[in-house]
Amino acid sequence: MSRPRIAVVVCTHNREDRLRGLFAALRAQDVPEEDWELLVVDDGSTDGTPEVLAEVAAAGDLPLRVHRMENAGPSVARDEGWRRTSAPLVAFTDDDCEPAPDWLSTLLEHHDAQPEAVVQGRTEPIPREVGLLGPNSRTQRVQRCGPYFQTCNIAYPRTWLERVDGFDRSFGWGGEDCDLAWRCIEAGAKVRWAPEALVHHAVVQLGGRAYLRQSQRFTDSMRLYRRHPGLRGVALTWSVFYKASHQLLLQSLIGVLLARRHPAWLLLTYPYLKQLERRWAGSPQWAPMIVAHDVLEVGATVRGAIRHRTVVL
């Protein structure tokens, strides 16, 4: 049996409702089945995910293997995944994604043109779910190369994964994909942008509590800016602020405080208020929730920055 040209690695946890969409998209790939392999790591799912995976494996219409493990988080699951494949090119996507039919063939074309390069593709919301976009929605858009190199759509030559010893398993929720890419870049890897290699990402509407919890997701990721100085310059606003909204929020707070001396200082609040208007997307009732999210996110960012001894706000 010939060696596959490309491997697809997916880490999943409690996403039985999304996996069928992913598998339908993978069945539609225009690459012959013998040219690719699919490794799904079930990271301790407690819903119907094991049953869905068993059903798909039994159908035999995908080159699927499943590795089941106790819930250890995405960094461990992804690292376990690629090590269980054999192809010279390893593509990552997520369990809430649906790659376009020519995704794998396009990644292979770019790999053939520049075999030593990491290949990053474009990510957009699932078209049929665009109507769900709003102030409380979560999705993924990747419309340019970097700077975070999300694993929803990226392919690594196996030689680079082996050279840097894969993912850093010490990362909790988030940041391990960015860290992997920057370790490769710092070791000399080039990144090739492939906008035609398209993956569609789910759009999820969040309730109030879930929306506020999102503000705490990336506290541990602040270590990235200490570990990778190059990331700071291309990802942070003014090389300090995690998001532009953080800068504008802090500017507004300064304006409110200084307004006691002179009302003209309130002009400092205008940029944040304009951004807030854009973000509530026709639903002004969400404005207080967005402000609360921003305040909590700044707090989470500062906690992470203190923990990892770096300056990020």
C-alpha cells in the first residue's frame, strides 16, 4: 500500500452536532482516497461523538482512523494526532469546520511548489450560517497570512513538526497552534499563503453567560508574547494592546476620569463609542454586555501578562 501524500488531523470534544458536516465536506474532497489519511482524536468526549465516529469508520467511505484519549486539551490531542500519521504533509482543521472540495488538492499544489513551507489557507464563516453573525456570535475568519496561524486551516511539512518536536503540550486552552508556527518560523521555516485553500467555520450564537466566559479564554496565551517577540510587533496594537478595543476602552476610562477637570476630555470616549456601535450590529441592547466583556477581557489579559511576566493590556 502506497504512503498517503497528506494527512488530515482533527481534534474533537463533544461536537457530535458538527462532525457530520465536517465528514460530509471531507467525503467531497477531490483527492483520491489513497492519497490521504484522516486521523480524528476524540479528546474525552462525553456526548454522542464516539458513536458518530464509530458509524463513520464502519461506513468505510473515508480513510479514517480514530484515537480515543482522556480529556487532556487541544495541545495534547493535536500533538498525539500528527504523530499517529505517516504522510509527509500534515493538514489541521477543526471539528466545527467544513473544508471546500478542493481544499486538500490546493494544499498539495502549494506544497509541491514550495515543499519546505508551512501552508496557511483562508477561513470564512459557513455560508448558510452567515445570518447568525451578530454581537454575540463566535466564528473564525482568517483572511491574511498569520499572525496566529490557527489550526482550523494550516498544513505543516512533517519535517518541520519533527524538527521542533510538535506542539507544546503545556498550553491549556488556546495558543498552542500559534506557538508551533512561531517556533517553526524562528527556526527558519517560511509560510506560504494559500487563499484558495478554503475552510468554512461554524457560526455559534452565545448566550449572555457564555459570551462573558469567552472573555477569559486566552489568559494563558499571554505567554506567547514573551516567548515570541516577533509576534508582538505584528499582532498587538502599538505592540502593547491585545486588541484595539482594549486601547479604546482604556482611553475612554481616562477621558471619563479627566472630564472632572474639563468636559472636553470626554472626546476621548468617542472612538470607543463608535466601535461599540459597529460591534452591536443593530442590536443596541447588547452594548452593556459588550462593554462588560471588554472589561473582563482586559482583566484576564492583565492577569495573564503578570503571570508570564510580559507587558500586554
